[in-house]
Amino acid sequence: MASDNRWGALRHRDFRLLLAGRLTSQLGNSVSVVALAFAVLDTLGSPSALGLVLAAEGVSLAVCLLIGGVVADRFPRRTVMISADVVRFASQGVLAALLIWGHVHLWHFLVLQVVSGAASAVFIPAVGAVQPEVVPKEDLQGANALRGLVIAIAGIVGPSAGGLLLIVLRPGHALALDSLSFLLSALWVSRIKAGDTAGSRGGSVLASLAEGWGEFRSRRWLWTVTAQSAVVRMMGLAPVMVLGPTLYHDGGGAKSWGMVLSGLGLGAFVGGVVSSRLKVRRPLLVAVAGTFTFVPMIWLLAADAPAVAIALAGVLVGVEQSLYWTYWQTTLHRHVPSEVLSRVSSFDWLGAYAFEPIGYALAGPVAAVAGVTPTLVAAGSVVAVGTTAVLLVPEVRNLELDDDSDGTPARTTGVTG
């Protein structure tokens, strides 16, 4: 059913500012996805080194996420977001300067990515929890869809821009643009009026974590979908992001890999438009089942198919990812109380990210032993099996997006539709 209020969130000034900040930083991030990969390969010449660099940020993010959730529930979320953006501006700026000056070593990459990951671990729970504060309940799905569109636009423009920039510029200059994007994001967020109230600081950090964990594990639909996301990120996304640039570094170059990533972004844009219009009865069923779209893309990469074919498969993945994002975030916002939302989100993101660094670190060495093609074929197979397993969970199949939800643990229903 189409929503008549799909663009209603844009009426709210704070949401427009939040959206502008996300667009700015996501554009910079999308450029850096290409730039960082080729900076590592140009400087260190090793897929395993690239895996370690990507893993460094992921490990830092995973380790710090739970504390980030507590911080975002205890301190003003706007202040938390601005502080995190400033730290990321500094860390990416230093890395860009080192690359431009030609004095960069592996440990520089690792340390600065750890700092960036820690800042992201504070930012992610805060931005996820502040959204219900900047739009009313009836505009939440539209707001989440618009955030998905922002990510999609950045995904279309950023990788292609990154690939083109690397034709005429060095990777350090592209990373400098990423650094500036965080500073601009901080300026946008600083103008938001919402998110300036500190939460309760009573009790210890461990007690706050325990409360968040209790809320998280009480919802079977939540922790099972989080587990599925962990499998997809470790066995699907990580091998693609490590082995894909490696293949194209020896073949079609940054431009071809940028085209593949832009295919994902184009699909995400289409999915964002669809999710802004389509209100489904059982959002988790749609989101989880769509994960099967990862498999063709992974297997086409395994078959060393032309970049155009892989990019087209990526379009389908991008559509699914926007649908997943919108329906998943809206479900969290409807069914999890605001006062614990940052902590619950931090457990969700921890589950999603904790195993991804392992995938980054292992992809290169496993491919060196088993071969790129068998590694990617196995990765796609695990994604398919894991997705099937989660669809067997009744709460995932049957949970309905209850418009009258009061934020208590989600109800399940046996009604199909």
C-alpha cells in the first residue's frame, strides 16, 4: 500500500539538517571506499594488507560499539554525533596528508582506521536513536526511506567519482575529500535542535549494558536477524570487498571496480524510492528474503564475469539493501523504547560488524590457498544457507509493523497475508 506521507519527513527542519549531514559524509565515504583500497594496494601491494586495514576499522568499531550505545543513551546525542564527526575528520585528514607526502606505512593505516572505527562506534547508535526525535511516528518509514536514498545517491556518485579521481589524482587527495565531508557533516548536525537532552546517567556502565542486552535478547526476531546480518557481512560482503579490488587491480582498474560499486548504489536508489512508497504488512519477511540477491553477484564475481554483468547484479542487491534498511530501521523504531534504543542498536550493530573484520582478515589468505573462485563460491553458498535458516523463525516471518505499537516487545501473529 502506498504511503501518502512518504515525503512528509522533509517538512521537518531538523530532519532536513540530519539528512544533509548524512549525504555529505556518505559521499565522502563512498569516494574513500575506492581510494582507500587502491591506496593500500599501491603502497603495500598486498591483498592481505588490504584485508588487515579494513579489519582494523571493523574490529575497532565492534569493540567500541557497546560503549558507544551507552554514551549515546546517557549524553546529548547531538553532541555525541558532532564529536564523532570531528574525530573522523582528523583521522582521515592525517591519513590523507601522509599519503600525499609519501610517508605512510602499514601501521599508519591500521592506527588511523582504528581511531576512525572508534568514532563511528559512537556515532552509529546516536544517529540511529536521534531519528525518532526529529520526525513524528507517522513519518518514520518515509524518513528511513529518505536516509536510504541518501546512502544510495552517495553510492552511485561516490565510487564512480572515486574511480575517476584516481585517474588524475593520487588516493591521498580523494581521502582528503572524505575528511572534509565529516567536518561539513558536523556543521550540519550542530544546527539541529533535537537530541540536546541527556539521558539518565544512573547506575554503572555495566548495569546500562545489562539492561540493553535484556531488551535485545527478549526479541527473538531481533537477535536472529542480527545473526543473519553477521553471516552476510562476514561471508558475503567482506570477501567481495577484499577480492573484488584485487581482481580489478590486476585487470580493469579502479574505474571498473567503481562501476561495480555504482551498480550497488543505483539499485539502492531504486530501492529507496520503492520503500518510500510501499508499506508492507510483514517487513522482516521482505527484508530477510531479499538477502538471497547477494548470491548471484558473489558467484558472478567468482566466475570472473564482465564488470557490467556484476554491476547489473549489484543493482538487484542495492534494491534489496534499501528495502532491508528501511523496513529494519522502522521496525526497530516502532518496537524498541526510545530510552534504550541506542543500546539495543549497539548490540544490533555489534552483531552485524563483529564478524566482518574476521572476513576481511581471512579473505586474502584463504583465497591464496584455495583460490579466488572457490572462496567466492563458498561465500555465496553460506549466505544462501544462513538466509534460509532465519526464514524458518516464525517471528521473522510473521511480525507485523503495528502502527499502534507502544514500544513494548514485539508481538507475533500467525496471520498470513
